[in-house]
Amino acid sequence: MKKTYKGIVEANIIRLDEKTTLPFGTHAVITLKTDIKKEEQNKIKERQLELLNKGFDLGKKLYLSRQDLYDR
């Protein structure tokens, strides 16, 4: 069953805006969605794009020929 509720997080408690019909002790999976301002969202996007363009050092060896793979 999937149902969407809105609420506010207060410390370790989520206060829902509306009443639920769920029994006490029901287990739930919570997905949080925060309101992010456009300029902050663009800043995050630019930072992530910089990381992608920079690339990652995976410690790879560069082989100049196919034979180098067999010689190792």
C-alpha cells in the first residue's frame, strides 16, 4: 500500500498534517523531500558537474598495446 502524507520533522518525530487510519505500531518507509531554493539547487548541480568533468582517479594503468596486457 502506498499513501503520501505531509508533515514536519521535530527532532526524531514526524508530525503529520492529517490523521491516519494506520494502526499503532505500523512500520513505514519514509522518503524525505526538502524544499531547496533554485539558486542552491543550481549551485549543487554545478558542483556535481565539476566533479563529473574532473573525473575520478581509479588507479588504472595505461597500456600502449594489446601485447602489454599479456606481458603482465
